[in-house]
Amino acid sequence: MPWISRGARVVTTRWPRRADQYADRFPATVSPTSAFASPEMAEVCPTGAIRVDDDQVRVDRGRCILCGRCVRHFPRHFRFTPGSEIARLARDALVVPELDKTDGAVRAVRDELSARTRALRRSVHIRHIDVGSDGADEWEVLALLNPIYDVHRLGIFFTASPRHADILLVTGVGTRGMREPLARTLDALPRPCVVIAAGTDAISGGLVHPTYATHGGIADLVPVDVWVPGSPPTPFSLLHGILLAIGRMSS
Amino acid sequence: MIGSHTTIETYDVLSWRKEICARVGAGRRFAGLFATVDDPVVRLSALVTADCDIDVLDTTVPLEVSQYPSLASVLPSAAWYEREIHDTTGLVPVGHPRLDPLVLPLPGDARRPMPGSKTPAPSVDLDESTIPPRVLGHGIFTIPHGPVRSGVFESVEYLVETPGEDIPYVGIRVYAKHRGIEKRFEGLTTQEGVLLAERVEGVASVAHALAFSHAVEKLADITPPPRAQYWRVILAELERIANHLDVAMKCADAAGLAVAVARFGYHKENILRLVGAVTGSRFGRGIVVPGGLAREIAVEPGELATRLTEIIGHVRADVELLMSTSSFLDRLRTTGPLDPTLARVHGALGPVGRASGLDDDARWFRPYDGYAKLPPLPAPSSAVGDALARLQMRWAEIWNAAELIRRAADVLEEIRSEVLCTDVADCGGRAVGWAEAPQGEVLYAVECEDGRIRRCKPRSASFHNLVLFHDVFRGDIFTDFPFIEASFGLSIAGAAG
């Protein structure tokens, strides 16, 4: 059996137990680098992710599609930020720099989620559902199973049946045609369960929303517990979101 | 080289239909059809290949008449296009063989999105009961696969009609995923539009950005600087390699070859990481813009070629092993055959068409960017047409892609100029741009007014090829389904719009 000789070398990351260079260095987000704010900054952003208020500029990572236009137009005020641990437990916590009020709110959410997922902590089954992605998100979700990420080592499994699933991993902008199938799938999950909005499209609709056939993300369709930004979210960010959901990592 | 403008001819409805058929009869390929609502008329635009170009043939139908003699009744490959137009505008092609809803099942009295119209489109509520069931024959029942499918897939519903084991007919329902993305282009600037184009079919972001940019570059009458042109070749070919490896992985998965799945998944990840190192995005997004490239490339061309050669060396060893694994080949051989005559009549695109005897490839027949200056390197077509031939075509394309990248990298080492982008002035008019995506030829028909998009019609290869699913299941059974689906390598996002 010649296949047996393949893959004798270990290529799998040790993350999160050990640091991973790729996870740490990949530019998965954009951040403002100074407090300097001007209204023109908001104008270069095609999705309204840049907010300028009270002389403070903020980037809403839940809207950012990482096109880099702000970095190009204002290189001294925005930059791509390395690091994959970008999933959050509250929608507001995706805004950087953080709004003052989010801290306490996130703590309450984390405690509730932690209590809910205690039984799932060591092994979870995930059901993925696409509700209007561009197709790239599915590649990144599927990448979690390749030998580099190999999420089985962490007790994370994908399942075909929603009845066996603990986590519903949702990609896509939320099309009107997928509203019903999404609701039915969530209904079929046993409780307790967790819903992850994977990607900027699922969080806010990204650049695709608004159209006659979309909802702006899935927040109005299902109760979301974890938010993973990215267009599409990278495998490390997705993994961070999953581990966050079951209380095995902090945000 | 891409011509400097797109030829647009206008006909009355009857001679329009005749002219399209005459051109197709003379060996041209029907490449697409779309509608633009321009109150009080609807303009129908057919896309037909020409020498090194794509021509646009227009006709108009008054909105109050809202019907015209169907093109599909004489040109079957127009069938899905007319169904899509009926969904979005309500226009009725009289004599259409089967005018079921395709992307938007709406009740008869619903307001439709009206692409091109300046009035905003109201949100739609889909009504599946508007799709009549098809089931024909004794003892036949239907099994719905989807829209939520078992595994990590894009949402699509295949309605398999079967007497038990054979698959006499597969119904294809893509509407659940319809995002109305065409309409979203309207009113955007061309610099925003290219970002949206990347999201029409996310696994072919670079090809879509290229096709859109080519259309805009025609309108603005500019040529990107040479450095950008060769980098575009490299990015497009890396995308091709990643997509073909994805197909290999899914074929191996269908055969239950866990090690092969892991190996090809590993290679694909390495290609995505290479794209990420070059562009900052694992899908090469935000880099191709009208005029050239948006930002500096982070990797030297020579270093990129070295890293790629190493990855391709590993791929080669695994391909040799896979293609000598008989339990795998047995599942692909004679599975999902696409008849060469049907492929030609339909104008099947990309590797699917090239594995069924066609040789059309936008890179060499209608060359753009660096492809126009590099010596042509087409993969030889095959007339076998089964899933195995399609996979073999993809291997050949991977090796050629690697060679093209090496050649482009060599040229880039010699280019001294630093310029990566030409300024694009606010432009107006209509033009068609194209690129050869991993799935096949992508077309963008773009209409601008003062630098803003008035109408944009992306035509993905996935949309054009997906209809062929109706014809490739003859003689095959349930367990062949994943092989056939994987060997087509299509994206539902691109097909559903």
C-alpha cells in the first residue's frame, strides 16, 4: 500500500497549546493606529466599517472586508494587524478601539455561554450551514480538516446531521431563500447549542448587503453567540471562534 | 490583445434572433444573454464570440408588451438565461421549452428586481410552490438533496428523480442561495465594483476581479503597466492550481481515500498560504483593481517561483500515486460522460468543455494581460468527456499553470519599472471584459455613467455549465453523484447570482 508512506512527517500545528507563526503573523484584521479622525476616512470604506465620532476613529471588524482601501489612503492611521485570535462573544466587541461599555456586557455573555457549554467542553460536533456565502467561506471551514489544522486532535468534529450537532456554524450573508432552511436546521439541533456567525457576510452582510434577496447577516434570523470576522474568516480565526464557544479560549 | 472597445449592434427582435442563430451556425459560440431595464423598454443583450473578442447583440422589448419570441426555442443553450431574465424582469420568452423559475421563484403578481432600473428593488419573498414538479414515468419518486447538504457544502438543492438506483433526471435548484448580487453593483464606483466582483464567486476572486477590471479598462481606454500584467498572470494561475487541487480533494473524498484527501488538502493549504504571502489575502482579494494592482506585492517573483516549484514537486508525487490507484480510477472512468456534441452545441466552458473535445480558452483565444505576451501554453483537449478526463485535464492545467508562473516570474525579474497601476478616469459607456477562471470563461458586461456602474452583468462559467448536470447522469447511479459533481468543479455562488 504505497499511500501508507505518505504523510509520515507531522505537519500539524500545535496551536493553541503552542504558538503558531502563521496564526500570529497573518494580517486578519485592520486597526486604526492613532486617534486622529477625519470624515474622509469613513468615505473610503465601501462597507461603512469606519466610524468617526467624538474625534475618535473606530473600525467595526464586523463590517470590514479587509479590502485595504483605508490602509492605502491613510497609511499613517490604519494598518493591517497580524494575529488570528479575533473572534468575539458580543457584536459590539468587534469594534476597535473598544467601546467603554462592552467590557462588562461581554463578561456576562461569557459566563452565560460558559455555563451553557460546560458539558461540551472536551468534544463537540459541528454542523455547517451556508446561507448565502460567496463560496470561499466553505473552503476555509473545510480547511479545518486538513492535516495542518486537523481539528480532530482537539475533539472537534463535523457532522452531517444537525441532530448530532452542538454547534451551528453559519456562513453567508443570509439570503431570503435560506431563512426557512436555517430556522429548521437550528430547530433540529439538540440543546444546549451554540451558534457561530462565521465571516463578515454572516455578521453584517458585508459588501453584498443590501439587496432585494438578502438579510444583513444572520443576527436577525438566529441568536448568535460567537462572531468571527474575516472575508472570508481564516481557518485559525474559525478555530479560535469554536474554542471560544466551548470555553477553551479567552477573547 | 483585448480590443480597445466592445462592438455593440442593435437589431429588431426578429432579425436579432436570426443574427444570433446565423453566427452560432457559422461556428461562433453563444456566451450569454442578459436584460437591462431601461424604462419604458427592456434591452436584451446577447453575448457572442468573435475573432479575439466578444460581441454584444442588442434588441429591445417594450415593457408594456413584455414578451418576445424565445431564443431558447431555436438555441437550447439560452434556456437558463431566459429563465433568469423571466425571474428578474417578468419578460416572457414565447415558445420557451420550460419556463420554470430558476433564481427567483416568485408569485405571478410579485414586483421583480428589474436589473438596470433606477427604482430600488423591493425585498422578495420566495414561493417554491411556483415551481411545478417534473416527475415523469412509472414508479419514479424524487429525493431532495439539499439545500442543506450533508457535509461542508454550498447550499443547493438537487432534486434527484429515480426509480430506485438509476438517476434518469436531476432537478437543479439554486435559488435558495440567490443573493441578488447583480443589482448590488448598480450605483457603485468602479473601484468598489471590483471588490463586489471578487465576491460573486469567491473561489475565483482573481478571475472575477480581472474580468471586471478588463471591462472598465476598455471603457477608460487604458492598459495596466507591464509589471501588473505579469503579476495578474501569476495570481490567476495560483488560483487555478488551488481550485483544481480542491477538485482532486473532493474526488478523492468521494472515493473514501482518506490519505489522498489529507494530502491534496495539505497542498491546497500551501497554495492558499502562498497566495496569502503574496497578496495579504488567502484568496488574492483587494489586489486586482481597474488600472493594475492596488498594492505592492510582498514577495519577490524569484522566491515565489522557488516556493511554488517545491509545492508542485510534492503534488506531482501524489498525483502519480493517485492516478495509479485502481480503486479510484474505476470510480471515475466512464462516470458522468459529457457527450462532445452536446458540449459543442452548449458551448461548455473551462476544463469541463476541454475534456469533451473543445479547445476554447480565453487565455489563448482572447488573450489579456501577460498572457498576450507569453508564448501560448494550452493544455491539449481530450474527447473522452468522463469524470476521469476532466480530472486529467485539471492535472495538465496545474502543470501548465506552474510553468506559466515560472515564465511570468522570469519576465518580472527583468522589469525595472516600479509602476503597478494606471489612473482610471471617470468613464462611461458599455464594454465586455473576460478572464479564464478555473471553472472556465468569466464574462463581465459593464455599463457605466460618469464613473459609476449603471448595470453590471457577471456571467460565471458555473452558471453556464451547471445546466449540463441535466445530461450527465445517464447510466449512472447514486454513488456516482459526488464524483460527477466534484469533477465539474463549479461554484454555486457563481451560478445562483
